[in-house]
Amino acid sequence: MTRLIALLLLLLALSWGLSLRAPAAARHQVFQGGSIITMAGEANAEAVYVVDGVIAAIGSRAEIDALAPWNARRINLRGGALLPGLIEPHTHPLASALLGAATDVSGVTHSSRDELMATLRAAASKRGLTPWIVAFGWDPAMLDPLPPPSLAELDALAPERPMIILTQMMHEAFANSAALEAAGITPSTPDPDHGAFERDAEGALTGRLIEIEAIGHVMAAMPEASDAALSLLLSLQYDRYARAGYTTIGAASLVGRARDPIALVHGVASDARASLNTVLYTAPDRYDAAAALWGEDDAATTTLAGIKIWMDGSPFIGGAALAEPYARSPFTRDVLGLAPGWSGAVNYTPAAVNARVLDAQRGGYQIAIHAQGEPAIERALDAIEAAQTAVPNAALHHRLEHLALVTPAQIERAARLGVSLGFFVDHIWYYGHILPDLVGEARTARYMPVGQAMASGAVVTLHGDHPATPVDPMRTLATAIERRARTGDALIAADQTITNRQALEAMTIQAARQLGLEDEIGTIEVGKRADFTWLDRDPLDLTAQAMRELQVRGTWIAGRPVDTRTISLKNASLTLDAIGSSLAH
């Protein structure tokens, strides 16, 4: 009887293990039974033939049936559409993974300040990844009114445990006294170069942290979760990207607390079962360390592209550097607390940014520059033009990111310099209703001019900058197509709408060009990798609302079907590692 029970348990374990195993890639595959949207010109196809993860032929069903062997695996698209794998060129996977485990205080899930405070009180009574209480999503631009939490309120919520609340755009945070003390911040602590520890009129700390460097100073004091736990969280985050339809991401710097973020992300990204291809941009001081690890890879799944810098901050805390002052309104005066005539500041002097871009130019690697307001964009373009003049390299294309108020002249200049333009259009969906109060009606009418950028001939992409917004490419596509705000019926700069095809190009072939991968992915063409996204309907003729409702049926990387189940062999292994690490400590 004992042997029988042992045998049954063994069979059960084997069955469970086999059920968790991801489906293997067949050597020969045929995709048919739906629309094949190649994104290489206007023509679609009926079928595509893949051999060893590479596209071997595209054509009619009869043509492909004649080419493929009888035992090829045939994938029936069931009337759906097969696209080149969707590409998210600007996201923060480590921060998204970490904040996915944080307490959610966003305006998407809460309708009042009272609800937010109740959520924070509940979080203060629970145990998290570390002894710190971390909340994410505080957003006065989305939830109005939402006065900032005072230091006294935060200290009452958590008198002894450090607490930090990150805003949705992560350019502002609020810390209690225990967190400030843990970070060694006192009223006499100097502000960082590109940020501030806010003080009141008497010079006392308020707990408000302004911009990324100030936030990072406090977060650096937080105990690190184990590498095993972080690897599990990151793997689960990769699965979320893939379930949403992405096959490649551009990691625009590794924001997030980890012992060695470069090695951590590399470990997940280079796994043979990884859900995504990863293109990495690092902070300038981490590039050499990244090159030593990522530069050795031959695998297509991991690529080191260059570095990321922030030329200015977020417009939603007054951090974007604008040519003219922010609008004077109750929102900017009472919620953001901006002084009359405030227009923000550029983070780098001309000499400093010129030196940084010239280093990248000489090294032959790309630089991605966060630039929201006109002065920040102009200074970035000046530095790029100076570098291209000093060290000409027509094959090297730098990037400008977000581009809230880029002007027509700056767009034309970027196109002439071969600079790609990445637009964070989710600003329109989530914050379109508040833009007139933030920058005025005239600038709202030209906010994020994606249509002008596409007409210029520049490489233009769309991104979600997660975790600043939830991962959902269909929402991002629909927003670029329609330019409607989530709240109310306002259309923001309605003359800047683009077509469905243009939006899809921005998330496939244009994004591949921006990442330097256009010879490998971005279109369904013979010789390219079989990176595919399968949708339940053809997206080319849908309304914006129907685009938001599209369902992703699956993704493939180099012909390998991506396993996005939360309970999978990959994640089960990482879970056991995390449990073992926890028990060891």
C-alpha cells in the first residue's frame, strides 16, 4: 500500500510538472485561418510559414500549403489577425514589477481622498516585501480634489514604520518621519542636483520629495528584497507585458530598488523561457557594468542599446521646463503649489549635456533623452547636432522621449538630424481634462503633436512609460487614433489624430527602427524572426473604442509560443527559489 501511494504521488507530481511545462516551438509552423497583417506595405496575406523561428514564406494558403511539410504544426488563427510582435519602446520593467507589489492608491481604483487614506491605514497594519510601507499611484491630476498628505498625517498612519507614497508619474513622493530618518535626511541635508526635499517657511521638512533624485535618496535606505523574490516579481511582470500583446520592450533605465538591477533583469530577460525580448538603456554611471554583462550576449532576447537621461521632469508637478510659464489656475496654484510665473528648469547646462551626448556619439551607442518642454527639447537637439557635427555617424540615431510640447520647428529639426520621437500619449487619456488648467488652452491645442511628427518623416513611436500608466497597448493605440480624454468628452489637439495603420506602425516597424532592430523584427517579412502578436480581430478598420476592446490570444518569440500563465514551470521554479531564500533569512 505504501509503495502504491508513493507511486501515485510520483505520477501526480510528474503530471503536475508536465502540465506546467510551456509548449515547445515546432521546427515547421504554418499560421493560417485569419488575416496576416505584415506591416510591410499595404498588402495582407493568408498564411505565413516559419522554419526554426524564422519567417520562410508568406502568401496565399494554397502557396504555403504547397511549401510546408505535411507534419508542420498548423496554427488556426480562428478569424483573428496576426501582426508583427508589438513593441513597447519605453517602459520600466523593474519599477513596474516592484510597484505591482506596492499598495495601490491610484485614481483609477479610488474615487476620493477618504478612500485613499483608508487604503493606507490598512496597508500600515500589514506586512509587505520589506518592513517599509510603499504605496503607488497618488495622483492629484486624476483625482480632484486631492490635497497632498501632510507629514503629520503620514506619521499618524505609521509612527514607527517607514512609509513612502509615490505619485503616478514617479516624479514626486511623500515620506513619513521614519522614512526620512532612515535615509538620514534632516532639514540641513543639501538638496540633490535635480530635485528637492521640500521645507516649509520655517525650514522644517514637509515630507514631500521632488523629482527622481530626491525620491531615490530615500528609496536607497529601504531594505532590499531578495534577488529570488525580485526575479519572481520581474518574471510575472514580463508575463503581464506578453499577455497584453508585447513581444519586445525597451527598458528605459532600471528604476527600482535591487542589489544589482542590471544582473537581476539580465537573469530574467536571458532565460530561454523569457516572455519578451529586452532592449536595455541604463543610467550613465551603469553603462560599463551593463556592457560587461549584456554585451557578451549573442541571444536576440537581450540587447544593450545605450543610456537614458532626464533633461527635465514631469509637467504634472511643474517639473517640465516650459518656454512660457505654467497656466495660473486653482490646480497649479493650490494643488501643485507653483509660484506665479513658474516655468520649470532644464536639468543640464549646455556644457554638461553636450559632453554627455558627445560621449555617446564617440562610443557609438544611443542616448534616450527625457524631454517634455520646449527648452529641454531644444537643448537636447543642440547637443545631438553638436555631437553629429563633431563625430559624424549617420547610422547612429538618438531618441527624444515623451515630448509634451515639442514644436513644429523642433519636429522638423529632429527629422533632419535622424532623431526618433517617442510620444507618451497616455497623458491625453488620463490627464487631458486637466491640461487647460496646467498649460492653458493654446498649448493644450498643440499637446503631443503625433500627426505633425509622422508627417515630418521622422521615426515616431508610442509608449506607456509603465508603471506611470497600466500596461495596455490597445488603450495607447486608441488614444493616438482618437485623442479623447478619459474624463469628459474633450478631444485634445484633434487635428493630430493618426490612422489605425500609422498607430500600429508606431508600435511595430517604427519602434523596431528606434531600437535598432528593424532588420530582425517589426514586420512580417521573409528572413525576419517570427515574433508575432495574435489578436481576436483585424485592428485596421476598428473604431478607437473597438480598438480598446481588442483581445490578445497569444504571442510568439522566434516561433516559440510564449507561456504567460501565472502558474507555469518557469514561475513555479522561481517561486520555490523565493521561498527558499525567505526561509534562509
